[in-house]
Amino acid sequence: MCFKGKGPEKLQKSEARESFIEGQRPGGRRRTLKDRNVQMQVLTGQIIHDSEKSILHLNPHYGVFLKGENINLNCRCRCPLTMNRYYNSDQFWMKLDPQKGQCETSFNLTAEKGYEGGYTCECLLSENGQWIYSKRSDPVQIVVQDRLLEPTIYMDPDSGAASNGDNVAISCKGDIRSGGGTFHLYKDGKGNPVQSRTVTGGEQIVTFTINTRSEGSGGNYSCRYQTEVVGRSTDSPFSKDVAITEKEQYLMVTAIRLCLGALVVIVMVIFIVQHLVSARSPQGKETLDKMCSPDRRSRQSMVAMSMG
């Protein structure tokens, strides 16, 4: 079907040319830039509403779709409306006529690899034998993959060290489906999740809190989410890692305790070694005897005191 203006093409071009020349003649009505644009569009049988643009909605608005998921595209226009035309990557896709009194059309897709691309739409109005075109809508992207979108993870504070408090907040964002899902937080990518949060279909992000005063809180953290896709529970890939440093005050106290403990051990070892060396050597034995036995004067004094 051709959507250009009806009527003899030569007559359209002649009328447009005469109108354009009239605007240049002395005393003729001065044509604005908009008038000239409209006249040039008449030559091709199209008139564009400069201030109007179609609006294309993608529902649901997921980052990626998995095979078998339902997709709805809705094109909304200014009333009155005769027809909508849809495009995929600037290639004509289909045309739809709205129901009487409606100013929008929509259609459904089942996610398949062949349906990927950037979709746009435009609105057409047949008026006085002329097709009037709206501006093309902004594109919406449909991406079909074999797995869910990788979650996005970030921290507050960004450094991962709670210098002005005890907690670090880790936020995880995912492509949760309408049936809801669960976010899981993992430490060092091992074992069971350290925290989990269940969300509804309207929630795409959760925040976990890590207390950096807790021993062993430091390490690399990642997250993933589970959500129902086409009737089955599906896991996303793991996010990238973020690193958390334990509270500096806690680390300092721990270091001081370790240093004091080591110092005590060293002193005890030195004392024991000195004692053993002194006991084995003659000089050490003599010294030890002097330290342990009273001298002659002391013995005489003690005897005199006992006789007295």
C-alpha cells in the first residue's frame, strides 16, 4: 500500500511551486521556515506535525527477555488517528488500524532471537485526501538471551571501609519478573549466601548491611537473584565482586593484642634461656650459690643472735 498523498502528482508539485514563488514576490506573504518545510513535504505527499511525536511503550520493560516470554508493544498518538506503522531497526514491520475512537494500537510478541532490535512507531492521519505523518517515536530495545541479566552491585561508602560508622551498605539490582524473586548475597563466592531478601515484582533492588566491627566481615562480596521465568525458577549469573575492609579500630585493637602477646612470649623465652645458661656454667653456678646462700658474716650474725 502506498501512503503518499492522493491526487495528480503534477498538480501537487505545481501548486507547491506557485505557492513557494508567491512568497518570494514583492508584496507577497512572507513564508516562514515552517511554511517552506511543509511545502517541501507536499512535493513528496507527506506532511509532518513538527510538534508531535508518537510514544512507544514496551511492556514489560526488562533488560533482556528469555525465550518464550510475552512482550507487548503499544503505540500512542494524538487523536484523531487513522493508522499506526511499526518499524524494527528502521525496517517496516507492520501496520495496525486502531479501534474506533481509540488513539493507540498494540500487539504481542513471543520472545525469539528473530525479534530482537530497536522498535519505533509512527502515526498516520488521512485528512482531505492527504496522509499526515507524525514524528517517529523514540526507539525501545528488545534483547533476547539464553540467561538472565547479570545483577549490578555497588557499595556505600564506595571505598568499602566504614570510616565514619560501623556499617557498609551493599545494594544489588536485578531484572526481577512480575512474580517477584529473591536476592542473595555471597562472601568470597563460596558456600551458602550470608544474607537473602525476598522482593515483589515491583522491586528491582535490595540493600544488604555489613557490620565491619564483626570479625571476619572483610572480604569480597557478590550477589545474584532468582525469579520465575515462563513458569520456572531461574537463577541469574553472579555479579562482579566488591571488597570490604574491616573496621580500622577493630583491626588496630587486634594488632595490638597480637603484638603484646608476642612480646610476653619473647620475654618468657629470654628468661628461661638465661636461667638455663646460668645453671650449667661454673660462673653461673657460683653466682647462683651466692644468690641462694647467705655469706659468712650473715651466718655469724645469725649465730650470735641465737646465742643471745
